[in-house]
Amino acid sequence: AHYNEGVTLEALGREVEAKTKYAEAIRLDPSYALAHNALANALYRSRRLDEAIVEYRAALGSDGRLPLARCSLARALTEIHEPQQAAAEYRSAIAAAPDSIPCLINFSWLLGAHRDASIRRPAEAVQLAERAAALTVGRNCGRKGAGRHSHPDSRAATPAALRGPPAGDGNRPSFACRRSFAASRAARALQPGHVPETRS
């Protein structure tokens, strides 16, 4: 009940109250993976990254079958400058959910643009970004009016505890679509021998 109340409050924009409900759900059932994940997402949005990481790990400890939770954990680890740990989590997430567009895009950016040369793998970054782009083909890339809920990680099909940023606004190519192409271009630019594009 507390978890469902938290989901409702979050949908209404009452995130502080939602966090309280998620925390109460966890107090009553410390193994409640969805509640841990929902609280982690709320903490992440509040930029309380260390606390969010604790909750993501608790969610995965209770239920390892949450690839988007693992992807979100990796994103938070990247932001606290733990790229090696982040890369390991992205690989695990993609192994569990090979068609997860957010995981593919975020890992592509990490491998393609990280300032640490030991992390960068431009060729792999390109492959990941192009895979993400291919998954959007015929869904919502470049099609005005295409729905925001067109890919497998959409908000419509995903519980609040698992959601990431909205995919799009229904009138423009989705966030995931636009970023997948941008990630591909950025990663290609880092490859040895790359020749910058010219415009006539």
C-alpha cells in the first residue's frame, strides 16, 4: 500500500511525500526491490547520488532482474567518477536486457567520451550507439506525431519505480532517438583517422 501511494504521489509531483512512502514500504519489507528502486530514482533526481547508489544496490540485491535499475546505478556511478564500476554495471545490464535503449545510449557515451583514456573504447561506443539507433527505426525517429511510448523502455509500459526521463514529447524525435544518433557521431569522432564532416 505504501509503495502504491508513493507512486501516486510521485505522479502528482509530490516527490518528498513519495519518498516518505517508499521509505515506509522498505521499513515494513526490507526486501521490497521496487520500493528501493523508486526511492533510488527519487534520490537521484534530488542529486543525492551516494544515497541513490545504496538504494539501487539494495534493489538489485533483492531482485537482480531489474536491468534499468542496474543501468541507473551505472549512471550514478559515472556521475560520482567511478567509471570502471559503471562500465561493469552497464555490461551486466545490457547482458540482461540487450534491447534497453537507455542502457545502450548511456554506455555508448561513457565509452565514447569519457576523459579517462583507459575507459574509452570508441569502436565499441559506435556499435552500441548504432544498435540503439537501429532499435528506434520505424518507431519514433524523425516521425512527427510518433508516440513517446514507442520503445520497450517507455514510460507507458514501465512502472514508476523503473522510469527514466520521458522518451519524447510526441512532436519531435524522442530523447533516446536523438541521443543515440548524437552518441554515434561523438564516438566516431574519437576514432583514429576520423575525418570531420564538411558541409557544402
